Amino acid sequence: METKDYVLAIDAGGAGVRAFVFDRSGSIVVREYQATPASHPEEGATEYDPEELWEAVLTVTRKALTNHGKSVSPAKIRAIGLTNQRASFCLWERAGGKPLTPIISWQDVRAASTTDVMNRNGRWRLLKAGATFVRALTRDPMMTATSMLSFTTDHASCRLKWALDRDPILRGMCDRGEAMFGTLDTWFIYRLTGGKRHVTDPSNASTTSLYDPFGLRWNKLFFNLFDIPLSIFPDVLESDGDFGTTDPSLFDGVEIPIRASIGDQMAALFGHCCFEAGDVKISQGSGAFVDMNVGSRGKVSHRGLFPLVGWVVDGRPTYMLEGFVATAGTLIDWLGQGLGLSDTPAVLNEFAAQCNDTEGVVFLPTPTGIRFPYFNPRVRGSIVGLSLSTHRRNVARAVFEGIALRMIDIV
């Protein structure tokens, strides 16, 4: 019998999917990557093909387990851990697993009108008023959070309601329990287990705005408010829970346990050893994120940040607050590939290093709206201060400074 010497990690981000194999010392033995670019079929849209993302997960995982003469095989994997971009979701048929929607990304802002309607909804305004009253009497954290919450397109709840409202057939399937909802972790676990498990963890659930982070359960009140059936949603397990085993047909007949699932920024916070309240990390990926560990009790930002669950282990939750720039790496790729400003991000960086300032060029990195602390999904990116002496090195520097200044704005 072969010894279980390795752990496999799958990281599904906004620009691509990675697979890592770690040995007992925590060293990376194998690393594989496949790009998974988003599509933008209309104004404000950011989508992925669910089958293409699943195939990318399968491809990088199989490559990692049969890598170039390394002593790695499916039989030697002790467990799989999964992390993913959060709040992106799709719906699929309960009967056969066929996708019913594209993966609607957290960067998608087409639900802006739905968000406006929900924030003006009479029931919601009455609920917020009641929460404000109870908050004044009890200082209850859930009432405090509810009284200050405004829905945004970042919340999967708003994008899901928008998707159901525009497609009566899809809504009917959901109402009849013929569809299943999942963020990326849920979709991948469903496919990895051969359709046997429909599950998520609290870190991913809390980014939907349909999850009560204090009670650690789905918020039935919000499901009623958004007219979304709870029956299509997955069970919520602890972040280090038993998420099932891989289907034997995927990896040479081996059933590999899936023993961790966590949102990408929560995983980064944990990976940077931010275990104490007040610890902060900044991550730069497709977006740029500032995350703060706020301890074992959820706290609310008076600037409008709703508490997120970082992770739940052994029944004990750790909470965090997060502000972010929606487009960082994605924007840099677009500037190169879409506008031809540079061949690669590295070349863009070289241009930026060629000058000491932007010579008055200012870049606002908000092509898909601006988030905390302004929360306006209709804002678009802009560049000002151009003159006849402006060189692309000035523009390149302005791009990097624009992202950095937004991070300072958040902090």
C-alpha cells in the first residue's frame, strides 16, 4: 500500500486555475496552471463557461498528479483542499448536472438596477428601521449589521435575483426544485464527487449576503425578501469539513478525500498566518483585496462593510472585514491585450519604472464600478491629464498608482 505523502490544493481564481502538490514539509512539489479568461458579452457583464472552468480544474489536477517523472500519483494524495474566487455562481439541473446559466462573476455589474430596487424596497427599509431601533436598545451585532447594510452587485443575492427575474423558465425550475445553486466551490465539489455532494463552507456562503454570519445559517428572511427558494442552495459545512471523495472515474480509480474548502481571500488571510484580531493582509490578483481579521466575534464597519466569515474550524468561527479594488490584475491584462499598451504585465511594469512620475496623468481603475467606501457600480474607468508630451510610460505608471491609491483609500 502506497503512503499518503502529499496534499493537493486547487486554486480557481479570476484569471486561471492552479493546482499545487505539497509534501509533508509544506514544500511545493508540483505546480500547474491554466488560464481561464472571462467573457464580456454585453456592457457590465463578466462571465465564465461552467464546463470550461470544470475542464480546467480537471486538466491541471490530472497534470499535477502525473507530472514529469515526479513521484506523485493519485494514490499518494492524502486529501484535496479547494479555494476559489467567491460570490461568482451558476445554476445547473438537479437531474443531470447540466449548467443552466454561465458563471456570473462577482465583477458583473448588470444587476445594478436590481440592486437599486432592493435598496428602495419597502419591506427592506422597514426591516432596516426596525433593526436600527433594536440596535439602539441591545447593541446586537446582527441588528447593527442589518441597519447599516446596503445591497451591491458584489452580493450574489442581487445578481441571482436579476438572473431569475429576466428568465421566467429558470425561475420556474428553481421554484420547483429542479435547479441547484452553487458558488464555484460548490460547482467544483459537485463535479469532483460525481454529483454526490451539494455543499459549501461559511466563508463562501457569507459572500452571498443570504447567509447569517452570526448564526452561521442561511438567512430565511433574506431569501423571502429576494424571492429566492432556499431549496436550491447547498448545505454549509465547516471549512475543514468532510466534502466527500472524488469520483473514482476521475483519477485512476482512486477516491481522494476533499477535506477543505474556503474562499480565496480567506485562504490568503489564513495562509499569511493572520490568526489574531487586527492582523491585515493585502493580496493582488484579478482584484486587489485588503482583509482584516476581527477575531471570534463579527464586527461591523461604520463605512458599510458587512462582516464576513473567514473560516470555521472545530465549531469556532473567525471573522474578517474586507475592502477591495475589483479590477487590478484583470485591468492590467486588459490594458495589454485589449488596448495594446504592452505585450505583458512585466513590460507594463518596465514602462512604469522608466519615469519618476505620471506628468499629470491620473488613472481611475474602476471599469466595473467602484466599491468600498463609495459603492457605485455605474462608475467607469477614466484617464485624465493627457497632453501631447504624454508617453505610454506615464500611462503605465498612472495605472499602477491608481490601483495603489485606491488601496490607500480603502485602508
